[in-house]
Amino acid sequence: MTNYQVPRGTRDIFGAGIEQQRYIENKARTLFKNWGYDEISTPLFENKDLFIRSVGETTDIVEKEMYTFQDKKGRLLALRPEGTAPVVRAIIEHNLIQQGKSTKLFYVGPMYRYERPQSGRYREFYQIGIELFGISSEYADWEVMILGYDFLQQILKDKDFSLEINSLGCDLCRAKYRDKLINVLQNYSSQVCSDCKKRLTRNPLRVLDCKVDNAKFVDLPKTVDFLCPDCKQHFENLQMLLKNSNIEFKLNSNLVRGLDYYTKNVFEIKCPGLGAQDTICAGGRYDNLVKELGGNNTPAVGLAFGIDRLLELLKSDTGHTKSVCSKIYFAVASTELLQYASFLSRKLRLDGFNIITDFYDSKSLKSQLRQANDLGIRYVLILGDEEYKNSVIQLKDMLEKNHTFIKLDSINNELKNVINQQKI
Ligand code: HAM
């Protein structure tokens, strides 16, 4: 037993867990590329200021949850708590936005927030995010939401999830809303926590998002009642597009999001069965952020999925690993065949198959099959003297508990069929 344990709120991911995580990531990569999104990878840490400026000084993320440190030259850095600000920094730095054209990017990777760990909430967690720059039309919001929706349907199949939307409006609408909110929140000033006392005047919208206080508020004004004609039309057009695509959604006037950069439409996708941490995807429009961070005026909209929460949902799916796993276990029943089997497994691997073996030390067939079972591998190739003599190999389906014999000279095609059948 080691004296060391994984830091609180972080996890080692291995075995079926890492298989499922990569499966989700690869599904996302394929779908997003089909929609014209290119992958981008940014550093795990950035200048702390980037997040203060973008996520917002008075947000929980910046006030309480950032992992910050000084490097040897005294630079103030932070492990990234989210992916949008780094992507915006990168597109400005590398001039990735061409006027009059849209830029579409996605990213996959770990994020860091010093939150109180609980099921579905970690200090190191993984996100897949997409960001669409350069389009102010509601079609861009629709595309991002539809992508979120289609991806979740591919991953979660028949599981229920629900989309909630709201509009926070532009600076104009927000200023009016802010005044009204400050007015109403004065009634609560003696009841709120010390953080909210500061927020009441500095950034009152954040009060709505406070985990300590938000249950206390009733009859607060709604952002949608303060929208200017442009923002109102934009929000209504988006709703119409969603309706026409047969996407069900709910208006949620309490949805303000925990990050300051949002403008106009925001949304969250929730899935029952996850307890308190049931938001699996969230995002919205952020038309001011590129300019705020030093770029040209560029409208933008995006979202991020919480991979850890998606994995939690898939964990309850017994047999899921078996069905997504493309591994094939190759067992040998006779010591005489070790060399032939070693060479054949090498050839199959070179041909692109994922072949698991553990027979070099002449393990019994029984213990090889037990291992295949423990690894959750559905298909097992078994080579014994009889099969070898007849130029065939046994293909055993551990799930259906049946087997067939396939000819050694057509093994590639047979295995390809098996793997294709497993793919969902
Ligand atoms: P966010 O709502 O802070 O938005 O995070 C997005 C998703 O990441 C959440 O809905 C949740 O599934 C997951 N998540 C957040 N914190 C944790 C945690 N501590 N443990 C596990 N999962 C977590 C953003 O980060 C924005 N950058 C999204 C965005 C992209 N908006 C526009 N573009």
C-alpha cells in the first residue's frame, strides 16, 4: 500500500473508464469535424488575469475556485478552470479570425476548479467544448445547441435529457435589468452572505448564482422582461428554429450561468438521475469577449460538455463497455502453438486489430478465458491443436455464449465484421 493517494477531487482513470472516455471523445471529434469544427489544444495553465477578465472577478470560479500559482519568475498563473477564455486568447494571438468568415473550433481536455468534491463534481474534470466565432445570427446559436443535442443523443441513446434556455440580453438590456435587480435585492441585503453583500452593488447578477443564497430569493425580475427589441427578436427566432427542429426546451428565467462573459442566449442541458450535479452541457453567446480580450468586435457562441457526468450516466449501462470495446482476446490452448499464435497476433495487430494476449508463459486456456472475461472483452479467438490442423480458429462470443469457427485465411474479413457489428 502506497503512502500516497490521489489528490482530493481528482481520479485515476483506467480500464473500462478510460476506454469509455476515449469513446466519447472520439465520437465528439467525428461529429464536430462533420460540422466543420477544427480541434484546438491550449495550455493547461494561463495568465491568471485572463480568467479574471473573462470569467469575471466576482464569479465563484475566480473568487474561490481557481488553482493559482507563481512561477519562478514571479508570473501569476492559473490552471484553466474552463476552455472558452483560452480559446479566445489563442484566436486573437494567432489571428485565427478572418473578417466576414466564421471560425469553428473544438477542444477536449481537463479543467481545474477548487470546488467541494461530490458525485459528478471534481477538482480535475474533463470537458469537450465547441466555439463558433463570427456569426451574430440566431442560426449560430441554433447550430451549437443542435450539435450539443445530436451529440448527446448519439452518446446517451434513449436516456432523457432536457434543454433549458434564457436570454440575458446585450449591454443595453443588462443595464436596465441591473438597476431593477439592485432595487429588488435591497430587500434582501440583511439576509445574504458576506460575498453577496459585495456583489449586490459590484455585480448583482452573480447574487442570483450564489450557492448559499439563491434559494432565498422570490419574485425577482426576469431578464427576458428587459430585452431590447433586437435581443427579444433574436431570442424568439432561436426558439422558433428549435421548435421547427422538433427540439423540446423549457424557458428558465433563473438561468444566468456562473460566468460573466455571456450575452443574449444562454442554455443548459440537464439529465435526471445524476443528483445535484445534473447539468451535462452548458453554454451560450458571448458577443463581447473577443473585443474585451483585445481582438476585433466578434460575435461568438459555444458550449461545453462535462465528460465526467456523461461517463457517470453510461456507467449504469451494463454491457456498454462490452459493446463499445473493439478489443479481441486471443487465447492459445497448446504450448506447441505459441510461436504460430505470437506471429499471427503480430500480423493481426499490424492489420489494425486490437488484439490482447497473455500466453507467452503458457497460461492454461481456462485462466486466459477468465482474464478475457475480467477485462470485459466480448470476442475471444481460441487456437487449439485441432483448429490448427484444420486451418481454422474458434471465435467465441462471451456475451451470447456461443462460438463459430472461422478459416485462418479469411480471419481479417471475419474479424472486421465482428468489430463492425459491435459499433453503435
Ligand atoms: P460551465 O457551465 O462552467 O461552462 O461548465 C460546462 C460543463 O462542465 C458543466 O455543465 C458540467 O457538465 C461540467 N463541469 C463544470 N464544473 C465541473 C466540475 N467541477 N466537475 C465536473 N464537471 C464539471 C463553461 O465552462 C463554459 N466555458 C462553457 C461554454 C463554452 N460557454 C461558451 N462556450
